[in-house]
Amino acid sequence: MSRVLIIGAGGVSRVCTYKCAQHPDVFSAIMVASRTKSKCDQIAADIAKDIGRDDIETAAIDAEDVPALVALIRSFKPDLVIHLALPYQDLTIMDACLEAGVHYLDTANYEPKDEAKFEYSWQWAYQDRFKEKGLLAILGCGFDPGVTGVFTAYAAKHHFDEIHYLDIVDCNGGDHGKAFATNFNPEINIREITQKGRYYENGKWIETEPFEYRKELNYPNIGERSSYLLYHEELESLVKNYPTIKRARFWMTFGDEYLTHLRVIQNIGMAGIEPINYQGQEIVPLQFLKAVLPDPGDLGENYSGETSIGCRIKGIKDGKEKTYYIWNNCSHQAAYDETGAQGVSYTTGVPAMIGAMMLLTGKWGGTGVKNVEEFNPDPFLEKLNEYGLAWHEKVNVDLEL
Ligand code: NDP
């Protein structure tokens, strides 16, 4: 019986709140708080209608206002804060958790607003403070980062003596019928994919131009898709926690149409994050673009197809080379039917709920700041199967990489 405060009211929060509401034995009291309270109220009303649970509380909060957050935490008294707003708020929410004495969980690492750069250093710097307070902060507990780290931990525990090559492959084989839309917050998404790529090899990070490396990869139940090398945050913690890794890369699929739109957006300056003056008002082009693009939360209704995200791993077991592929496919339509949100929100919100459940039921413990691969993967993956994201594995297959 635990109390959780969920911050943010976008697609990921919707899914996570639905999933928490389905388990009153663990999540006995839930509050959703975000910048726009009406969005929290909508989630609470939909849950009352769909699940019959009418006790979800809501509140308005600016998650960058630490005193206001501390006051909210002190009045609701949660055991855990689940942060599903934006990466810009990671540090203020961690500060508030420390001050009010509650555990913390998020799905994306901190990113300063004025620089498109994300890395764990800012959050890892909280290690001693969380330890001193006897609190736990779980970082990156969505799908990628999140399940991909748990998949790697599972592979290391059950399939390999040493992992040498890790390729994380992320395919969205879905079709939402729009000319151009992003599957989660457009500002965060476009900042992420227009950066230079990076991968890890033999102890060094190698930088690439955006979309410089492309491979045709086959995804289960989807087929062949063009996959591009990107930098992704879990690579940073995985190469640290698995020092036998010689090379770690991340691949994501993009269609030609998507890339053409993205190129135009960049060429005309709409991906800019520096404020400009427009008719006497300061606007950030990328934030303006977000306002005119489809809301990722509204893509679900006509979204067909599946996502497929997994880890393709090569290493050594009992002195012999071994390959291993572990993945999940998620249907956009099934996600929408259950929660009113599309598959990308679903694949993030479900692991956030399971991570919270692991912490609250004592399956994942300790103090300090930890990435998901530092915990026992087995109970998490058992729940992943049970709560909507069944996973599959194949041994000694062609990894194509
Ligand atoms: P949305 O943009 O749909 O939702 C973000 C929510 O945060 C909105 O409700 C927004 O409020 C709220 N918010 C923004 N700023 C503040 C603030 N200062 N104070 C309070 N609330 C605020 O995003 P998603 O639901 O798609 O994504 C949520 C998070 O999940 C993001 O951090 C994203 O990076 C992460 N993510 C992680 C993935 C993974 O696999 N690990 C994959 C996909 C997403 P308002 O409604 O007023 O704008």
C-alpha cells in the first residue's frame, strides 16, 4: 500500500497512471500533478470511466518551482515521485525529493533548456545526497532508456560471461496517417535526433554526423526498415556498468518522408532553440513548431502497426562466441484501446509503473542514484510480460550488425 505522485500529464503520464490505477494493492493512492491541471483531470476522469477507480487526485504544479513542489509533496505525502514531465525538470524534482524525503524515478536524463545536450553527469552528481538521506533515485525507467538496460542486465546475468558488442535497435513500424508528427514531445524528440550521432568503441566515443550511418535491419513482424545510428543516453550508463563492452551503438528507424520533413524544418530554421524576436515577443522556433505539430497524445486513434525495440548482443559464454536478441513488439492499436495513448507512450509508461512497483514492493532497493541495469532484471521482466509488453528472445541468430 503506497502513495505515488506522478508529475506531467502527457501521453506517458496517461499510460503510467492507468497502469498504476490497475494495481490498487500497490498504488493505493495516486496524484497526477502537472502545469495544466485540466489535463490531469482528464486522465483522472478517463480512468474513472474505463477502470472504475475514481480516487485519482490532481493538482497544478510548476515542476521548476522547488518550494511549490516541496509543499505539494509534504501535503500529499507520497512514498515516490514519478517524474513524467520533461527532462528539463529532472534536477528541480530531485532537489524537491531530497528536501521532502521521498524516492524519485524518471524516464529521461537531464537536459538544460539552452543547450541540446544530455548526459548523466548532472544526475549522477546527486549520488551522495540521495545516499545520505537514505533515498533511492531510479534513472531512465522507460523503454529506451529503461527496458533496454534491463534487457542488457538480463543478458549479462543469464546468457553471457562477457558482453562484447551491444546494438540497441528501435523500430517504429507504425503509421499514424499524418504527414509529419513526432511520437513524443516534439521539442525533446527533434533536439535528440538532430544532434550529432555518437557510439562507443574500444574505450572511446566516436562522433558521427547526424544520420551518417544507415543499415537495413529486419524487425520481427515488421520487416526491413532503414535504421540510423544515433546517440542515446543509455549507452553512457551501460558501457560504464558493463566494462567488457567493446562497442555499443543505438539504431532508430526513420522513413524517407520523415527525414525529408526534418531536413526542411532544419533548413528553414524551425529546429532552432535560440530565442528570436517576433513582433516584439521572444519565441523559440522549436517551441513554436511544437505548438503547430500534431500533439503526440492525439496520434493514437488511427495509429496502426507496431513498435519493436530490443538489444542485439554478441559476447562469450563458456569460452564460446554467442549471439542473443531480446525484444518487445507493441501494437499501437492495442495500447490505444487500453489507455487512450499510442504505443510509444505505452512502451514508456508501462516500464515506469513497473519500476515504481519494484521500488515500492522492495524488489529493487538500496540508496543513491541508480540506472535500471544496476538492479535484478528478473522480477521486472516477469511483470513486463504480465502487464502488456511481452518480450521474446532468440539465441545464436544472425544479428545483421
Ligand atoms: P508530453 O510533452 O506529452 O508531456 C509532458 C508533460 O509535462 C505535459 O503534461 C506538460 O504540461 C508537463 N510539463 C512540462 N513542463 C512542466 C513544468 N515545468 N511543470 C509541470 N509540468 C510540466 O511528453 P510525453 O508524455 O510524450 O513524455 C514525457 C517524458 O517521457 C519526457 O521526459 C520524455 O523525454 C520521456 N520519454 C521517455 C522515453 C523512454 O523510452 N525512456 C520515450 C518517450 C518519452 P503541459 O500539458 O502544460 O504542456
